[in-house]
Amino acid sequence: MTYAFLLMYAWQEGSCFPGQQTLAKDLGVSERQLQRYLYELRDTKYVEIERKDRRYNNTYIILERNKPFKLKRKKTVDKVA
């Protein structure tokens, strides 16, 4: 959903710069959860995150994707009580 909202904000420009507070509110999630989603999009090369100056919002650059990707799942260890 985060990617879809970034595409909506970017429209046909290829990048956008919504504030995280605004984006989180629109998605109905906390700002911390939104940051996790954004980092996942960055790590899977769907977006590039740039920040020119601390006074301004991040700029999210939509990257071109031609291949599907597979999420890498973290290995979990079952704890026995």
C-alpha cells in the first residue's frame, strides 16, 4: 500500500516528497510502521530515498522495476517454554 500511495503522490513525475506524518495518516499506520515500510521499499529497490537538507522532507524517487522480487524472510527460532 505504501508503494501505491507514493505512486499516487508522484503521479507522473517519478518522485514525490510527502511528509511522513501525512503519509502515515493517509495509510492509517504509525510513523514508525511507515518508516519500516519505506525502508523495505528502499531495500527491495522500489524507491530511492534522498534528503538534501534536514529542513525539508525526504524525496522518494520511484525506481523502474522490470523483475518481480521475493521477500527474504528472517529465520525465527521457536522458543520452548
